[in-house]
Amino acid sequence: MRVEIWSDIACPWCYIGKARFTKGLAAFAHRDEVEVVFRSFELDPGSAKGVTAPVLEMLASKYGRTLDEARGMEEHVAASARAEGLTYRTEGRDHGNTFDIHRLLHLAAARGRQEELLDLAYRANFAEERSVFDPEVLVALAVEAGLDETEVREVLADGSAYADEVRADEREASELGANAVPFFVFDRRYGISGGQPAEVFTQALEQAWAGREPGGTDAAEACEPDGACAVPQA
């Protein structure tokens, strides 16, 4: 059985949702027969390459809030991340264009190292003091994931490398009706949006395995286009 996951490295609910999905998969009896494929989805494809902004400032602008209110929004997300055993920094992170990261993830997929790079990129972005929008950080992460440094640098230098693959993923997400991430598709029969609890993922795996009719669940907290990744606080 194949599970496809559309996500963006800039999306905190994708970071959290992946951890919850992993727990849900671990509780699934046929977990060793599940192929997991990660698909590209840019939250802010219109952002200029090489231009970044602090996440708190972006959230404050997006929601018309003060920086303190934006910090509170980030703390809400951080609490959910920490409940899953994840490290989450609410200060010092930046926001920018993720297209190059997605291109490298496709290279990693071609070399059998996609999940390794994805996990390292999530960790760098949300848990460490490393900016995934710095090309040298991307190179270091890719090499740590097991990719060849020369090939990585060649891909980053050639803006067309794996660009078609990224765009194909994004078109497919649109065709499937995915307007927020993370978005999970189970054997093209069952879809879930958002960072659902682990048990919901286990149930979805069981339902897809049983070959029942297509269904769905209420969307959980997710990231929307234009970088809206936190839940506004009342």
C-alpha cells in the first residue's frame, strides 16, 4: 500500500503531522508493507528566492497581530510539537521560498534518501539554529543525508533540475483538492488533511488496507498557502 504525503518544510503542522503519522504507522499491523512517498507543496511559491523574513513578523503581518500575539500563536504550535517529543524553537526562525529544498528532496528520492533529508531539514528549520534557506546549509544537510556533494551543488546551480517534478506534485495536489498541508492520501482511496492524532492515521491505514469505499475525516490543524501555519488565537 502506498501513502503519499504532500508537505512543505516551512510548515510546522507538517513537522508535527509527520511525527504523528509515524506513530500511527507503527501501530498498524501491516506497516512493513506500506510505501511512504513525500510530495512537494509550496506554501508561499510567490516569495522571492533568497529573501527571508522572521517568522514572527510574517505571522504578525498575516493576521494583523502584534509581535507578542504572534509569539503566542507560535507557542500554541510549539506545545503541540513538544507533546510529540519534538524540539520547536519559537524565536529566531525565518520564512522564505522553499522551491530549492523541494528540488533537493526529489534528488534525494531518486537516490533513496528522501526521508533522511526531509527529517534533517525539519530538524534544522524547527529545532536548530540553522536556516534551511541558506544554500550552504542545504548542501550540508544533503550530504548528511547521504547525497553526493558535487551532485547537490550541481542541482542547486541548475534551477531547472527537478523543477518539473516539483511542479507535477503541486498540480496533482490541486487536482486532488488539497488546499492545505500536510495532506495524506492512502492508496488513492482515502484522504486526510492536517496533523491528525496518531490513532486517526492508524484507522485510515486500516480502512485503506481493507479496501473500503473512499472517505474522509474532518481537517485538523494545517498550514495554508501564503505561509499561514499557526492557528489564530481568540
